[in-house]
Amino acid sequence: MVSVALYDTLGVPAVRHIMQQTAMPVVVVAGDKLATVLEVAPDCPDLRLIVCLDEDVYVAPRRGWRA
């Protein structure tokens, strides 16, 4: 497993690019960054799991995603 930093300060396009180029299967994210990851998730075919570190966050699974 390799750790890759997502530079969200560069915007959504940068997050999308990093996730696509690294073929990232798992993302661990803080709750305040979850919306960005969910926005780019459909464009990242290798992404299989999003782990949110905040306890009070629930996102209903999208089609093709398992809860």
C-alpha cells in the first residue's frame, strides 16, 4: 500500500487527476473533504472504498456502490 496526498487546495480537477493517475482503490478522508471525493468518484474507475474519519457522516451508497 502506498500513501498519496490529495492536494485539494488546487481544486477538484487536481484531486480528480491525482486519483485517476494513481489508480487509487481506497481513499481515507476527513468529513470536510468528503464532498470533493464524492464529486470525483464517478470519474475514478479504480476507486472501491471511501473511508470517512468523522463519526457523524453518512452517505447513501450510489448505484454500483455497496454500503
